[in-house]
Amino acid sequence: MATDDPDALRSKLAAAAVSGTLAEQVASFARRYSITPAVLWRLVAEHADRALRASPLPIKATTAMRLASDPLTDVWASLPNPMAGMRD
């Protein structure tokens, strides 16, 4: 990503790492092993950087992006972060 904007870089990382990768892994483990997702998020938070535990969690608004006049420009929304406030 060609930018010097730390907020843009943080958003991209958080969206990919937390809402993309970790959320699916937590959901899969929770279903497979009947573990409460909050327990798994607490374990993840123990090893996550403070920036990834910030709230709210950035997520790409893909439908809004596709409907926009420039569909290649990122549009962001936010969701509550399941790790917010943990391990502070």
C-alpha cells in the first residue's frame, strides 16, 4: 500500500488481521470445540498489539464501495472490537 498515513495503514492491518483472519478462526474454534468466543478473544488479546485491541474495529464497507462512483476507493465502517479494553 503506497501511503505514509499511519491511520490508513493501521486500518488496513486491523481489518485484515482481526475482522478477516482472527474473527473466522475464533468463530470456527468456538463452533468446533464449543468454546465461548469471549474466552478465545481474551487469549488472542493477550498476544495482540494495543493497536489491534483498540475500539472500534475498522472494517471495509464493501457494498458501499461497489455502489460508489469510484469503487476502488476504500470506504470504512466500524464494528465493536471483541478485544477492546482487554489486557490494558
